[in-house]
Amino acid sequence: MTKSIVLTATELKATLDNNDDDILLIDVRDAADYAAEHIPGAVNVPDIFYHLTTTSEDELSATYQKFEDILSGVGLRPGQKAVLYEDGLTTRFGSSCRGWWLLNHLGHDNTAILDKGLAGWKAAGLATDNHTVAVTPSDFKVMVNNDIIATRDDVLAAIEDDSVVLLDNRDAREWLCEGSSPYDADGVDYSPRRGRIPTARWLEWYELLDNSDIPTFKSASEITDILAAKGIHQDDDIIIYCFKGSRASNTFAALKMAGFTRLRNYLGSWYEWSADESLPIEMAPSAAA
């Protein structure tokens, strides 16, 4: 199997049926949802969605150790194909994409996203079950790929560097400073501050997904045209941020499929930036008035 970023349900099923590749299916949904039904043989790693980290050296080291333990526990082996899925590409803010990006950052590049997630699998008429999956633990080792991550200091430097594009892909209400994160509830902010990182351009992540009942990525040409209209091109040096790197990973995958090559995900994103009052922010004009 080639190292495609996205696999359709029928492509995945055909490969599983042919037994011509060794695949570990990773379900990133909540444990209760996984227990109710999942793709046969899938293991459950909800921490891919829930884990929060800054990009400090200590917290990143703890993150690497945590996922080395988790991925060893579910039996991911070196070279094994990992395919990640959620309900759909938007249901957990692109968490399957966060898992795909995270595994690549951890040095496991034989990784793909299930297009349209579990919803697409079921829409294709494919079976689910709720069986307990027998797992043989492995000895997964992290070999960090730093080429695809941006740290707090990288972002701070990028504010003063015209050669780097800071791309904010959060929801409109966050960009407009009407909320601090997608987790705000009842008017209470989840993060300490609302705002934007100075000099950032905005591309709401939904813009790169189609409007079908089960969203999928737009075509490479459509994605390239959308970015070009914002003055962003395939050879630009781009750092993407959202709240915790999930939506940023979704956009990262879309841009990579469209031929963009100089991409970094600011994993700490607004979760880290908003909590550090020494870091600059700007407000939307209406919010600052």
C-alpha cells in the first residue's frame, strides 16, 4: 500500500480483505462511542483528541513519552500502516488528522486518514461491531520529526518575518474574538484570552472541505485556488495554528495533498499562546472598539 494521506472506505476495505498489508486501525473517538460500535479490529486512542500540551521542552518530552507508552500499548509496530478515523473529518475538529500529523511528528510516517471517517465507512455499507480487540503490546519508539512542528518561539519569530505565513484556521467566532476556543460554553471562555496572533491571515478550516452530507477534502486545484486568493502559494513557508492543533492538522493535510511542502503545525496553538501574557495578541477591530 502506498503512503496516501487519505484512504476511502472502499480502498481500506479492499486492502483489509486482501490481507496484503499489515494495518492498525486507530479510532480516536470517546471510549463509550468506541465501545458501542467501531470498525472491526480497531483500537481506541481517545487521547489523540483530548491531549493538550504547550511546546515547552518539558511538556513536549512528556507528550512524546505518553504517546510512546500509549502506542506501544495498542500494539503499533515500526513500519506498520496506521489508519486513523473519527466520526467524520469535522466531528472532533479534525482529530483523526491530528492523529495522522502526530504520528508523523513522532516519526511514524506510514500513516493515513480514513476519508469521511466512520460515517463514510457505514455509508459505504460496511460493517461495524462492538467486539473487544485482542492487543499484543509492541515496543513503539518515538523518533521526533521536527520539520513539521512549530514552537512558541518559532511563531514569535515569525511575527517579525515576512517570509513566513502565519495561518489562523480557527472558526469565525474565534477569529472575530467573540470566543476564546471551540470549547467555550454559556459565555464562559475556556482560554484566558481572546484574540489573534499578530500578522496572522485567516482561513477558516471549513473552506477546504466540501459541503456534502459527509464532508471530505476539496480537490487539490480547488484548495490551491482558495489559498492563492489569499495570497498564499505552494512554495510559501506556512505555520498553521488553531486551538490545540487538530483543525491545524486538518488544514495541514489538505495543503499537503494540494502540493504545499513547507508546512508546520503550531501544536500549542491558542491553548499555549493565550495563557502566556508575555505573548502579543491583536483583537478584531469590532472587538477592540
